[in-house]
Amino acid sequence: MKQELKTLPNHIGFIIDGNGRWAKKRGLPRSAGHKAGSETLSLILKECFYTYNIPIVSIYAFSSENWKRPKQEIDYLMSLFEKYTSDDFIKEFPDVKLNIMGDESKFSSKLASQCQKTASITKNNYKYILNLGINYSGQEELVNAFNSIIKKGIKSVDRETIKSHLYTSGQPELDFVVRTSGEQRLSNFMLWQIAYAELYFPKTYWPSFNKKQLREALLVFQSRNRRFGEVK
Ligand code: FPP
């Protein structure tokens, strides 16, 4: 009998790792792994939002360190991001708010204007949110938050002040983070928001991650005993 899923995360994050290795294993170029990874992303987002009704999904698609990759790979990834954040996004996810996390100053003008346009068109979608990390760094997010606070002349901060200056202002923190491909690192992903998240590291490469494995991951989340520092 199928085990019941009763406790679901409100906010789930994915570090979508292993696209290059997935391609290599099949004798394909890395770009094929990224393309397959973008298809997996759509599948998993739909499952999270529409099957499980998880309201917030955060994705680490490109870190501020990823610029060190070969130009050809970066160009290909940027073209995927351009396609993903275009009107296609609104067609595929008409009720999802697109919230870009990351330094847009390094985006191409096309990617930047498109992200701004799609973010603006979807900004009143309150039911579901996709936080999409492109040129994202968790440490940089905190540096930017502190600088904005200083600029406002605020002399003393508490957690709420910091939270309200992050890309995820107004959102609950991460409950659960899945990093595919077996790597067990956070790699600068949402350092503030991850404080109490449960972590899960399946060995599967991201393009092979599927509905069944998502369900398994959610069962793992459900099985964890979250104490938030208390004795329970
Ligand atoms: C890390 O794994 C993944 C990336 C740097 C890129 C992830 C982006 C995509 C899959 C494109 C889809 C996303 C959107 C938003 C359209 P890796 O590919 O470096 O894998 P490896 O460690 O096996 O080489």
C-alpha cells in the first residue's frame, strides 16, 4: 500500500546538480544535460505546485561562481534561462510568481529585461512562488541586505530586519532542501533561509530525478523529526 503523505514542506529548495555527469555518462555534450535538466525542472515544479500544493519552490540554477565555466557552456545556460523566463513561463505556470534571486547586473540585457517583465506580470500571483537563483550567492545576498540596511540609516538590526532585506522577503524559510547527484554541500545556497531546513542528498543526477523520486524525497522529509532546538 502507498504510504500517505501528510506532512509536506511549505518551502522546498532544489540544488539541481549532476546535469554534466548525466550527459557524460551517455556520451552527450554537457549542453544536453542542461537541456534535459530544464525539462526535469518543469516536471518537478508542476509536481510540487499542482500535485502536492507546495506553495514555494526555490531553485539554484546558476551560482555566482559558475561564470568560471567555459564560455560556450555559459552561453548555452543563459539561452536556457532566457527561454525559461520568457512568455513561455507564463504559459506554463500562469499562477506562479517568478522571483529572481541573484545579481542581475551581469545578465545580458535580454535576460534582465525578460526577467523583470515576467516578474512584474506575475507579481500578484500569491498562491505559488518560484524563487529562481541565477548568478546567486547566499553570502552576497547577506552582504547586499546589510548594505541596504546601512543605507537606510538603521542602527540596530534584528532577524526580522535582515529577513525583510533578502530576496525572499515576506516568505517562510526553507523547510527542505534536496541536492541531487550525491554531493553533500550547500555551495552558498540560501544561507540564511536554510538555517532549520532538513537536507536530503539523493544520488540521482538531476535530469533523471522524477515524480517517484520526488515522492520518496517528500516521504523522507515527513519522516524527519523537526525540533527547532526544542526537546520533542
Ligand atoms: C550544476 O550541475 C548545474 C548547473 C550549473 C546548471 C543548472 C541549470 C540547468 C539544468 C538549466 C535548467 C534551469 C533553468 C532555470 C532553465 P552541473 O551541470 O555542473 O553538473 P555536473 O556537476 O555533473 O557537471
